Amino acid sequence: MTSAAIYGCSGHRLTEAERAFFAEVRPWGFILFRRNIDSPDQVRALTRELRDSIGDEDCPILIDQEGGRVQRMGPPHWPKYPPGEAYLKAVDDPLAARDLVRLGARLMASDLRAVGVNVDCVPVLDVPVPGAHDIIGDRAYARDPATVAQLGRAAAEGLLAGGVLPVIKHTPGHGRAFADSHHDLPVVHADLPTLDGWDFAPFKALSDMPLAMTAHVVFDAVDPKRPATTSKKALRLMREHLGFGGLIMTDDLSMKALSGSLRERAEASLKAGCDVVLHCNGDLDEMRQVADGVGRLKGRAARRAEAAMARIVHTPEPLDEAQARARFTAMLSGRLEAVKGPDVGEAQAG
């Protein structure tokens, strides 16, 4: 029996208590953070342990590998990737930026797949507005929804081509928030037409993606009483108005934007219409509280989970990694002639 939850773990290897807990509750998947990362061999061993603990060799293992300040795997064992806004700044051309974003995501997928990670919480589709909290900031690809949608799709396609599932976030939009939902509950007062034309637009444009993560943000125009994560009205908007048919997971339940006990947060999120809850910090006592509020992954949620995992390609798009990384570095340095090099799909053939 698979439960509708994704959990973190505390360190580089599983403790006996963690292994027993995961075997008992059988979460749908897991998520890694910097505290879980040392070397490629260690991460490979940890992802094997996680899958072995629930007897599922293909279960989702997530990571936030955006680049910039949100990059869990980095030097000296993995390259440093830029934040979202750096791509368009490097080339100053949306079409070239699209190629660059896709190439970067394809390279990230190669890094992740090599250590057993098959889901990346990218792309960020939030569109910041002037004065908004910097929690999104340079993580955004651009400052207008059309470009964010274009570059977000490029990132998602690069990951998919490399055998890694993308997660669009933070639906239906975190760019207008004037507070950091890790610490406070943001409240957005914009009217629905404004939200629809700006904040929601990239999520509509990428509604065909397999996975999405909610925003712990109150939208007065949608539901003035509850953040999107625990709001039936907001979840209905994501499904019906934004057209998202994939699996919806919460952002981290331990963030201070949410109120109530962890059990209550889990129950409220699932009752509102989220398919899966996410708990990240690896605190076993907290995970037990979450588990008390989480039932079996079943019905439409289970079908969405199955459909999402079916989109992982088992033979990734060919990649000459050395050549691709050289091209990526050249493009980031502003040498646009690098765009004329072979595309990622041709790299193995010539």
C-alpha cells in the first residue's frame, strides 16, 4: 500500500529508524536536500537504500536542482548552474535563451539520473512583480509571463529528454507574494483578471506537464480564507481554469505559512484536492505526525501518479556530455556563435 506522501531523510545514509518507518508507511516518493549530498557514490547508495526501504526500484526521488541559490548538488562533484534569470541575461535573445535553458536542463538531468534521482523540482514558473519578496527573485526566468512560459517549457523539455520528470512550481503563482512562505503567510490582493493575465499564465501554458507543486499563498480573489495548498477553490481553479491534469503535490508542509498541526496540514491539503503531500526536513517525529494524516494513494490521485511516472523515458536523448558542457559554458559567457553548434539530440551521432 503506497501512501500519498513524499518524505525527506536526515543524512547521508538511512538510519534504522528511518528504514523501519518508510517500510511501514510506504511513501510514494522521497526528496533529497543538501544535508543528504556528499559524493556521487554516496548519493547513489542513498537512493538505492530509499528505494529498497519500500521495495520499489522505480519510485520517484526528488530534488530541488534549479541552479543559483537553489542547487542541492554542486561543486566539487557537480557543476555550478546559474539561476533562472541568468540565461536571458547571458544571450539577450529569447530564442537563444530557450536553447540555453534546454541545454542546461538536459545536462542537469544527466547529473541527476546518474545518481538515481528521477524528479527535479524545476521549472519555476513564478513571475515576480516590482516590490515582491526576493524568495523568487533571480530564480525566475524573466519578468513577463510569456517569456517565463517559453523558458520554463524549455527547461521541462530538457529534463524530460534526459529521463527526469519536471515539477512546475509554485502553482498558481508565487511571484506576487510580498512575504516568504517559509516564514510567513503571503496574501495577494490582485483581482482575478490581473492574476489570470500574469501570475496564472505560465501555469496554463504548461498545463500538460506531469507534476506540479502548490504555493502556500492566499489569493483574495480565489479564496480569502485559505492558502492555495489547502483551498478547495484554488485546487479547483488549478484543475478547471488552468487545465492542469497531472499530479499536484504540496510545497513543504513544515513551512510556517501553513497553520495547524502537521497532521492537520496533511489532512487539509488532501481534502482540498492535492494528490500528495510533501514533508522535507527529515525529522522523524514530524514525519510520523504527517503520516497520521495521510491515507493510501488511490483513485484519481493514483492514476495521476502512474501517468506521471510513465513519462520517464528509459532511453534518454543522446548526449555528448563534454561537448554539450563546452557549448553551455560558451553560451553562458555570451558567445552566441556557440548556438550554431550541434543540438543536444545530435551530439552522439556527430
